[in-house]
Amino acid sequence: MKDLDIDIAYLRRVLKELLDIASPTGMTDHAVGYVCHELEAIGIPFELTRRGAIRADLKGRRTTPDRAIVSHVDTLGAIIKGFHAANGWPKVSPVGSWSARFAEGARCTVYSDGDRRTTGTILPLMASGHTYGDAIDKQPVSWENLELRLDARVSNEQDVIDLGINVGDLIAIDPQPFFAPSGFICSRHLDDKAGVAAVLAAAKAVVKSGTELPMDCHLLFTISEEVGIGASHILTGDVAELLSVDNGTIASVQHTCDYGVTIAMQDSTGPFDWHLTRSLIGLCQRFSIDHSRDVFNHYRSDAAAALEAGNDIRTALVCFGLDASHGYERAHIDSLHSLARLLVLYMQSPALFDRDAKAIGPIGDLPAAE
């Protein structure tokens, strides 16, 4: 097992280019195409589901049991719900779970029929202190109190419709990325495009080194994690271990590692697999990867969707540190580097248990209660 070099310049480049591609849930084709292009450039074969989720294959010495690493290309967004009577400006509803607090002031683009695009800004109904005084600070934070100010000459609902904008048009939130010299990356949608970039960087390191893996490893890129569907429909029957890659929330009440990798012990759906999480912690300890353990009470990932779909698999969640998740987020390149290193080592690790080759079987090498 080798601690392979991670191409940080590649990781940064992929992340920046992914952030430049709008991909709210329901509108992910261009982001999927970008990831497919990168997989082709690395030399990794892949296939797509009907809706566009990606399953790529890194071949190993054995084909069963095999494992999978999953991240998601879809992001939060919004959708046009209707029109305000006073000025015709569109009402907005969220795509995915995020607070209206972080929608206030967001620059965005409306995607309409015929690939028509219209830019604008999401604002609270009372946006000007010169008009409403202190009332602007007292209005509730809610999606019902928001409107979309279009960069167009409109004064009523018909004007907006004449632009080609209709109820149900998707709204992509501008990421506004900033790569600081200190290594911090500030942007919307680092969840989970930073995770996707780390997975691709890890895969590139494995392929470039010519390292032979002990077992097949599928790289899964899902397109609807933000609305709870995630990896529910992309697994093959031979997958015994599923490692989800996503963000770990940095906060005073959490234990997420700011500059290393975080192994989640439990999320809102329950504990992750005891053996798989301890194996990942052991890899971090053996190869001196900065890491922590954490529990996320208000969080679910691709792994939860896979289990809820009826898959009998071991799951774990590994995270890069992320501040202000689902808002204007911030991560550090060192955390993404640590994550990519762990992914490379996990790909090289042997199967947890040989008995996992069969869905049903005897105890085998599975630890038994005394």
C-alpha cells in the first residue's frame, strides 16, 4: 500500500471548472459531461444511468466483492413558484434544503425553455432601508418573503412571461468562487464539487502510478443527492462497501477537522458501519493523515439513500471540512488533500471480509459475538 502523490494543481483546476458549471438538482447534464471528459482523460471507463448518474470502474485483482466511492455533482438551487402581484417579479422556492437567509442577495441565473438565460438577484420583499426603515430587519427569514429581481425591464407578470420565463424554471445560484493565497477556497456549491474534485484527483493518482488494486472500485457520481435520492439507483449487486464523500460541518458544536479529513461515525439516519469506519481511521493513523471523528445530527448523504433503497452494504462517510455549509461555504485545500490521500489508500486496502462476496452466507471471517 502506497501513499501516492496527489496532483493538487489538478484538484484545484477541476474544482474551479466544476464550480463554473451550473448544476442544481434537475439540471446536471453539463456537469456530468464535464466529469465524463475528465474520466476519459485519466483513462477510466464509465457508463451512465438513464438520468445521467455516472458509474466508472477502476479494475482490481478480484471482481467480487467490490467497493464503491460516491460523490454528487448536483447542488442546491431554486425554482420559480409564481409571480408577485405588485410588480410581477417571480416568487422562488428552494431546490434542496437550504435557508432563505443564504438566498438573500444571491446573484443567480434563470434557465428557461429554449436554453434562454436571464440573470437576476434574489432579494427580501423589503430590501431598502431608505424605504422601509427598521422593518427590513424585522421581516421573517422565509422563502415566502423573497422575490427575484430580474436584470430586465419588467413591471408585471405578463412582462416576465413575455421574456420566456415560466413557473417551474430552474434557478442556478452563482457560486462566486474565490481561491485565496492562504489555501482557503470560498464559494457556494463546494458541497459536493470539492468532493468530486478530490475523488477525481485520487483516481488520477492511482491510474498514473500504475498501482494494482486488490478489488474492483466503482467511482459513482450521483445527480440528485441534495433532494435525498442520491445513490439509491446506481449500485451493482456485487458492491459490499460504499464510501460516501461529502462535507463535514465546521462549527463550535462539531468535531470536524478543519484541515484534515473527518470520518463520520453517525448521521441523522444512524451509525455507519463499525468495521469500515474503524478501518478508515486505522489508515489515517498508519499514514499520519490529520483526521477527526464526528457525529452529524442534521445530515444525510448518498450512503443513506443507498441503504433506504434496500442495498445490504457496509457504508461510511468521509468528509472535507466545510464552514457555513449550504451557505457561502469555505474549505481549505489541505483538507481536500487529506481526503484524496485517504481515498487512494482506501482503494488499495483489501476487502474487509471475504465472506462479503456473498449476500447471504455463514459467519466466515466476520467477527462473532463471544
